[in-house]
Amino acid sequence: MTERDHRVQGVDHAAFPTFDPAGTVRFYRDVLGFPVVHSICAAGWGPEDHPDFIHFFFDIGNDDRLAFFYYFGTDPTIAGTRTAKGDVYARFGDDVPEYFVRSRHLAIHVDSEEDLLEYRRRLDESAWPVEMQIRHETIESIYTHDPNGYMFEITRAMRPVTPQEDLDAELTIDALLDVVAEPEPTFGKLLARKAELIVERAGAWEEQQAGAVR
């Protein structure tokens, strides 16, 4: 694998449709405190059957933004029944496991436990209280659903990710790609392939370490 230089500087914006612009503004601006920083009023854009719309943006820090599209005159029933799983625009069948549905979400990070708990306080006092607070391997997160049904996460790092964990991630993904290229991938096959890659690459790592200490 050849290394490519890394040129991107983070997220400019992530964008989603909304049928509830009022609820969306209340949640992100009035509850969470993310200011509206830009909007585009678009009339007559696109093909003749394209509706007029407004595209509006919230500041989520670090020059990154969260954006929504509201299309005037668009019937909400195009999203399908509201009894189905998922958000109001990407529906899943009743047989789809909840863990699969919830894997589609947006996460925003804060610097400290104090900041995380402040956002928990704001949410718990609103119409969208925190549904879960979980400590993962290196992070702690709070979760709720926004007015559109999108799962929304705020997270904070409990400790830095180490270079060894970065190396482990590379090994894991290389092993995953090998395993899913074959029939019937399993977690056990992933671990076995990862062990093989560790053995295959151990010599190169030792040479690299020896060169670094000279």
C-alpha cells in the first residue's frame, strides 16, 4: 500500500433534509446553542420540477458546519410511513435489527467531561432528553434523536489514541478487507487473518524500530 499525502482539513459541512425546520432550529440553535451562520435561498435551481428550497447552516465549531435542506411544497409522505424504523427520510423494514438502524448517526466532539455534561443538561431540560450515556473504549458519549429522527451523538475523549492503536487499526482494516473478499466472512476469520498479518509484518517493524534508534 502506498502512502498518500493528507490534504483535507476536516468537515466543511454535513447536510440532511428536513420536513421540520422549526423543530430543527429549536434543537440545534435554541437547545444546543449552535448559531445559524449561513443560509441559501434557492429559487429555480436545478431542473424545472426542482422545488424552491432553503439551505441553512449551523456552526458546530472548528469552522465546521451542520446543514439542512428544507424544500417548499414537498409532501412529507414521500419519506414513507412514519411507523417504520429509522429517521423520517431513510426507512428500514421492521425486520432490520435496531443496532443496524442506530449505526447511522452524526457525532460531534467536545473537549472535556464538563462540556459533555453541560450538553447533557441542555438536552435533558428540552423536548429531546438524552437517551443513552455510554463509555466506549476511548470515548464517552451521549445520544438522542433530533426532531428529524436522526441519531445525534456528542462525545469526548477519555484519553488520547496511541500510535500503537493507529497501527492496530491499520492491521484490522487490512485483515477485514482480506476476509470480506472471501465467502462467509466471520469475526473469527478476521482475528485469524490479523494474527497472520502481525507475523508477516513483524520483521519490517523490527527493522523500522532499529533504524529509528540509531
